[in-house]
Amino acid sequence: MPTLVLASQSPARLETLRRAGIEPVVVVSGVDEDQLKDLPPAELALQLAELKCAAVADRDGLPEAALVLGCDSVLELDGRALGKPADAADAAARWREMRGRAGVLHTGHALRDVPTGQAASATASTTVRFADVTDAEIAAYVATGEPLHVAGAFTVDGLGGAFVTGIDGDHHNVVGVSLPLVRELVAELGHSWVGLWAAR
């Protein structure tokens, strides 16, 4: 049976996969997310995911029959790609811009079967509607530190959940990994999603 290797340090992605019955091996890619510029948001997310996947898939010491999954998320607002905010002031400015509006969260997914070299990749996109939060709520949220570490400066599965009024599309994609899409990529490479449950 293949072993899923998650090329991401995101605790939310790891927890999402664990809840879905998969216990991945985590290998952080170390890819510099600022190396790609001037790409449409969905393409940026996909190319960063592919870079992260490749960086880990090319390493020695991976489990036998490794399936390496790289992911990257960006929020699209007014055609711009918003990754992690630079600092607290940036996060607060983003929230003042986002409140009462909707954005599209794009997560690129890249999967490589290390023994065969086969790869498959795709982007999942989910529309997220934000509450018309107050300045005081923004300040309090930014002060928690949570929005500083995530694409788009928000979470749907943490403190930011109360500030998201609706989602059109895959909820898990907003957390950072689209389970239905990964299942499709696993099948495309000739493996079984439920086969990855074997470690349970």
C-alpha cells in the first residue's frame, strides 16, 4: 500500500487528512512561496503546490511507495492573490477590505507517485463570504495571531469561523486540502483512496 506524504507544515491540513482516516507522513518542503510572482491566483496556487510536491518527492529517505501531496492556498479578492499577511497591520488592512464581501479560496494540489514518477495536479476553488465585522472585532482577531499564519488571513475551522457567513464549494478546501479532489488525483495515479485507510 502506498504511504501518503504531506509536503506541508499546515496543522489544519494534517488534521483534515487524519479525520478522513489517513495518517500521512509529514515532510516540510521548505519552498520559498515568494519566488513566484505575477500569476493569476488559481495558477499561483497550483504552481506553488507543484513546487512543494517536487521538492519533497526528490528527497531521499521517503517511505517505500510514497505518494507525495503538495498543497498551497491563496485567496483571490479583486483579481489579486492574497497569501499569508506580512504582519499584523497587513492582516487588519485585509480584513477591512474583505468584510461584507466574498472572495475565492484557491488551493492547488499536486500528487506524485514516487516509484513510478507519475504525477497529477489540479486546483480546487471555493467561494467564501465574509461577515461585516467591526473594527474592534478585526483588532481582537488579529491580536490572537491566528490570521498571521494562514492564506487570506482567516480560518474557517478556528477563531475566524464566526466571521465566515457562507461557503459555496468544498469546505475542506478552505481549510487547506480538498478531500474529494485528492481522492480523484489518487485514483488518477491508479491507487485507491480507501486503500490509504489501511494504516487505521
